[in-house]
Amino acid sequence: MLKEFKSFISKGNVLDLAVGVILATYFGAIIKSLVDNILMPPIGVALGGVDFSKLGMELQPAVMNAAGEVEKAAVVIGYGVFINTIITFIIVAFCIFLVVKGYNNMKKKEEAAPAAPPAPSKEEVLLGEIRDLLKK
């Protein structure tokens, strides 16, 4: 059973998939950071100082005790975070689109490259030499 597992895990496709999943996870984290920390602050400032991550609709206020500590957190629909997530998704989808488009263009160029003409056969070479000799 251990040999079967070793054979399975050492196949190229499994390793490629693992590398792809790891890279995709960190690529998603980079894009999320890009949206949250680079894109949304200027957009929020342009819209009058709005912080999208704080936008939400409070359904039920927080319950406080006598000491002023929160006993029960507020129930909030966080639509600002949802907006950030949608923007992140759109950016990731666009990046994936560009990668796939580039890959497809590369494949088309490989397919469109003309094949080298086949080398002439021995008979054709000999007939060409005879023709050249007869011309002289």
C-alpha cells in the first residue's frame, strides 16, 4: 500500500496540481491585499471617505453589561466586505483570463508555424543531378 501511494504521489500530474493549488492560494492572497490595501482606500476617499470594509447594516445592536463590556456582539450584514470580495473576484478572473488568453495565443502560434518541407527522395535528387548534367 505504501508503494502504491508513493507511485501515486510521484506522478507529475499530482505534483503539478499541488503546486497550482499552492500558487493559486497565495495569488488570491496577493489580490485580496491589492484590493483591500491599494484599490479600495482611494476609491473610498473619492466617494467621500467611505471605508468599504466597515460598511454594513446593523440588524441587532450589541448588548453591553454594567461594566461596559460586550456580552453579545452586534448582528451586522457586512455588505462592504462583500463588495471588496466581488472586486477581488473580478480582478482574479481577469488575471486568469489574461493567462489563458496568452496560453491559447502561444498554442495557436505553434500550430500555425508551417512544417518544414520534406526532404527530396533519393530518386528526386538523382533526377535533379541528371537534369543539371543534361543542361550543361
